[in-house]
Amino acid sequence: MTGPEPVAPSLAGRRRELGAVSRLLDRAAAGVGGHLVVTGPSGAGKTALAGAAAALAAARGLPVTTAPAALAGTRRLVVLDDADRADRADRAELVARLTADGAAVLITAVAPLGLPPEVHLGGVPEPDLAPLLPGLSPGAAHAVWLLSGGLPGPALDFAAGLGGTDLDAVVVAALAGRSRAGFLELDAGLVRLLRYAAEQHLPGPLRARVLGRLARELLGDASAAAHRRDLADQALTLARASGDPGTVAAVLDDRLHALWEPAGAAERLEVAGQIVEQAGRAGDLPTELRGLFWRFTALVELADLGAAEATLVAYGRAAELSGDAEAAVVVLSRQAVLALVRGRFDLVEELVAQVAQRGRAAGLPDTDRLVATLAGNLALVRGTAGTDVTRLRALARRIPGQYFEATAARVLVEGGAEAEAALELTRLLPAVLAGGGPRWVGAVADLGVVAARVGEPPAVEALYAALGPFEGRLVVWGGANTVTGPVDDVLGRLAARLGRTGEAGRHFDRAVALEERLGALPWLAATLAERNGPGDAGRAASIAARLGLVRPDAGWALARDGEDWVLRAGTETARLRAGRGVDFLRALLAAPGQEIAALDLAAGGAGLRPGAAEPVLDGDARRAYRRRLAALEAELAAADRSGDRDAAARADAERSALVAELRAATGLGGRPRTSAAEEERARVNTTRAIRSTVERIAAQAPLAGAHLSTSLRTGRYLRYQPAPGGPTRWRL
């Protein structure tokens, strides 16, 4: 064995890992192969450790190669860098072959590979990192350690770009940078630094920026709403007291992020103008860019897409002037959203591909999620999303409290998984109704679509009330990377589910008018199908066909219209006077495949019991039947003796009829068969009322009448068993 290995400065705090490498090389020098997996995030020092391993191998006389096929059959060190990209089975097979040849194999990867032994490179302790940061004050060195999470690479990169050596310089530099986390995710290192800085004595303007940025970065913590507001209020007071336009602009920007509430679209639009003005006075182009983006988002929420598109163009030009690669990606993604609204699907696909390419090149942390969101929205609009919600549920686990499950419920119901969607609605409704934030309106709207299809009245009513204040607006998620249609479309569906035909019609009419003004063809097709007024079905089908939408059948509808009921079945319409027949029909249509007792149906629900059962034949009648049978037996015997065939035939026929009646009136064990008068009356009345209603429907809508005639079963128990060729669902 060799003595203690020297430690390079860049490997401070890695003695344990160096020890594992040394033991691997010692075994290889002795002719025993083996491997070691080194994992850790970018900047953790995996490359530095691999370099140290190569130096240690050379000191032992072991050749080093990165080509697995090279130097076959010799004792050597093989370095397999970035092994995450290799196929798991191929990787395991390669490692087994190399170690069998006696090689030492060092493998680096970001995530664990499931090939023990593995060592993970995390952040190093502060005392080990501080010597790598010469010239920084202890407070500044501590701040860099907090910001970097103790990872040597990020710490050295950050320290190299500092314009000073004290804590203020570190904080200023940190504030100028972007979060390394995706939207609504916490950048733990930045949050730790900001909390540490907030505890220090800082100049007023700098403290204002620190408190504002901390409030902003805590947006991903759904439990920190009150704390965010307190921080944002303190920051704004300090910023205005400073009189510095750059500080005011930055804090206003942070405040809008931190306190992003659904009802604040008009306020966001106003404050966006202030941010642009103040940032322009300060010559702060990055903050001015963010003000323009706030203006774009608010205009989309307020359904002014023309002004929003013009603002996006201005934002894009400013991004080009500043050389902001991330802002350029944002422009592409929002152009994709606007193209999707108008049904320009080929352009959407082209733009999404550009977002993926340029976002990864710019190092945008949530590029993959953004691309998946855009692609998922495209599939949902086209009707090709299916019911796979694995990605959404994974996001919900990673970023709790941001309502990804609500979108999953909508995907399920749109894909036909109504039972599962109904369970999700029950689970999610209380938390969503009590929530807020940048994704809240979208979550309520998604649950509204689910409830309009499968919800119970209390849930439908609650969602209708929650969305009511936002009528006339568009459903916008966060920074407008998802826009799913007019709020009035969802309100119309909910009102229709509640049987409020007048309100539903008003909301649908507003939604259609807005969609026509915006040229939002996919939304227009969907709303027309839901409104299902005269000519709507044909127009919706025409738009869907031209756009290539795979849209599920919107179903048939039976809804109240004033004092009457209107049945809409595709292109057919039937108007019905209110009455018990319509009530019975609605009850059966609401429970396809389920038997409902005629007594329950007639009573408007379960619970009506039949009265005391009466025998079909009472005792006196049964005794009279038996006396007559005995007399007929005697007549038959006499006719047989005399050879009177006619008399025998008459007696036999009467005898057979009496026996049949007795059998019909006799149950198991010879007990008298009974019949409840209420049950019989209910059977007759419900059957008569339903048949009369179906006849009236058939006279106005022959196809719908034929379907109902074929699908309805009547009798003591009634059932609607949908026959082929009917609707996939009924809206009642």
C-alpha cells in the first residue's frame, strides 16, 4: 500500500473519495479489477477527481485510457466520463467485461447508476472551501459558500466574477444573476444567501433589493404566502425611501412575482408600466425587459391579444439589444402559445423545436419542462393527449402546492377516463378552492371542465362561484406559457351542468364572441360544440375537420329552456313541455346501465315502499276454482263412459284454462302469488309517461327517438342501456 495521497487545492474536502480511488488503483496494481462510480451535480469536482485518479494511476505505473477497447488484457485505469448517457444494460455489461480483464474502471455520472460501489460528491464543508477563495472577507466567503451549496465549481466561478471582496459585493453580484431553478422551484443556495444577507447590516437600497428578491424566490413555497407579503411590503417601503429608480423598478418586479394573485391582472398591467419607466430612467435594461414581460402577460389575461403580441415584439427587440439569450427563448415560447390559440399547429411544432434547441444552448433551467408543457397543450387541443398523466404527477411531487394534479384531472376527463377524473376532482377541490398564486385560475378552470362532465352539484356550484369574478378574461397559467381559453367557456359548461340554461347561454355567447374576435379557432370549435345551439354542431365539426382536431363527441343534451326542455342530438332538436315523462327520462339518462325500480322513479328517488301485498286470487276464489275443477273431472269421466267426444273436449278445455290460472297465481311451495297495487300502478304510469315522451321526441328528432326507443327498458325495473350509434355521454 502507498502512503497518504497528496490533496490538490481543487480537491479540498475530498479525502474520503480520494481514499476510495486509491484503494481501487491498489487492487488494479495487484491484478484485481474493480470499479468505482462517482456521482454529483455539475461543478462538484467529478472531472477533477478523475484527473487526480489518472495522476495516481500513473504514479503506480498503470496506463490510463478513456477508450474501453484500448490496452486490452493489461492492468490499467479506464475512465468512463458522463456515463448517464449510456444504455443501462450496455453499461453494466461493459463494466463487467473490463473488470474481468483486471482493469480499474472509474465512472462519472450526475445521477446514481445502480452499480455499487458509488460515492457521491456533494458540497464541501465551509472550512475546506474557504482556502479556494483567497482575498474574500470571512462574510463574503460564507456568502459564496451558501450561494454555491459548497460546490467548488460554482463557488470558484462566482468568486472570479466579483467586483469586490466584501459581503456587499457578493450580494450585489448574486442579485444580478438569474435563479438556477425552474419556475416555482426553489434555488436553495440563493434563498440561503438572501436570508443570510437579510440578517446583516446593509445599505437601504441594497437591503430593499435583498428583501424583494427573497420574497420573489419564495414563490415556489406554497406555505410562505404571509411571509412573502411581509418581505415585499418592507422592500417597497425601503425602495421608495431610497429614491433610486433602479431599486424601485427591481423591487416592483420582485413584488409582482411574490404576490402574484389571480385578481391582479389590471394592477399588474399598471405596475408593469411603472417598472418600464423606472428601469428606463436607471438604464437597467434587464429589469425593463421584465416590465415588458409583465405587460405582455397581463394583456393576455385581459384578452387583449393584439396589444399583447405588439408588446411581445417590443420585448423581443429589447432582448436582442441586450443579448439576453434566455429572453429570446421566452419570445419563441410565447409565440408558440399565440400560434396554438389560432390553430396554426405546424408553426407551433416548429417553434417548440426552436425552444428546445435554443433553451438548452442558453442553459435555461426549465427548458425541458417548458417544451413538455407546449407539446402537451398542443396534444390536448388536437385531442391526441390520451390519459397518461405520469409527468404531471411527477411534477406535483417535485413542486407541491402548484396544482399540476388539476391539469392531470382535465387530461383524464378529456381522454374519457371519467371515473378516475371524478376521484381526482373530489381529492383536489378543497385545496384548490382555498389556494391562490400564478397557477390558480388555470387550476380552477381545469377542475371546472372536469366538474362540468362528472361533478356533483355542490362541487359544480363552488367552482362556478370561484370562477365568476374572472368572466370576460382568458384562462392564463403563470407567465402565459399556457392559455386554455375564455373563462366564460368554463362558466357556461358549469351553468349547463346546474341546469341554468339562461346563464349557460349568456356565458357561451360571450365566449364565442371573444373567440371570433381573437381568431381562436380551436377554442371556438370546442365552445360551439358545448353550446350546441342551432347550427353550432355543424359549424364546430367543420372547424374541427379543417384543423384536423380529434375531438371527442360532445354528447347529446337535455336542458331546461324557460318552462320547456330542449333535447339536442347532433343536428336534431326537440322541444318538450315540462312533465313527469321528461323527469323520468332525465333520471334514467343520468344513470346509464343502472336499473331503477318503477316505484323509486315515480317517487323521484329511492325509499318508496310497496303497500301490503294482496294475493292475485283470494281464498274464496281459489276454493271456487277447486270446486269447479272437481266438477269438471266428474264431467270428463261421464263423457268418456258415454263416448261423448264433444262434451269431453269442452270439459278438458275449461279444465286446462283453470289450471293455467291457478299456476299463475301460485308461487314457490304452492304459496299464493301476490302483487302490490302501488308497484303495478308505478309500472304502468312510468312506462306510459316515458313512452309518450319518447314519441314526442321521435316526432321532432327521428334519430334521437329511435335511439331512445331501442335503449330504454321499462317494467317494474327501468333502465337506459345505450344502444350503438348513440352519444358517448349526455349533458343534463
